[in-house]
Amino acid sequence: MGVLGFDTMSGATVQAHLDARGLFCPMPILKASQMLESLKSGESLEVLADDPAAPSDFVAFAKRTGNPLTEQSEDAGTYRFVLKHK
């Protein structure tokens, strides 16, 4: 947690990283929400999660909070999300 300023697969810079693998609903969302609050407007957070509910949870979270979900992917059971702080 806390790797700053690294590039994502799309080439966009992410200011913070959260590894939520091994955590289950609602913990990945709660931890992501807390980390987003520490970011400035326009900064991005990358989240890794392996909870099968994570894709629908993060889509709903982004819609509910207004923090855009700018990237979403899955690789071998690990889901990756990039959220931009509104």
C-alpha cells in the first residue's frame, strides 16, 4: 500500500495503490474509500482485489460516489480497478 506515482497499463499515472486481495466485501470498498479521501481531486487510486463481488461492488461504488472508474480488468482471479478522486 502507498506506492506513489507509478504508471498503469494505459500509461496514466496512479498516485496510490491498494492491495485488497484476501479481503471480502465490504472491506475492499471501505479501504478504497478511505484511501481516496487522502488523495487530491483528479488523483488516481489503483486497487487489486480477488473478491468475486468486487467488479459489481466497484462499479456501484463509482456511480454512488461520483469517483470515476477509469480502468477495470481481470487476470487469473485478480481484479484491477483504477478510480479517480472527484
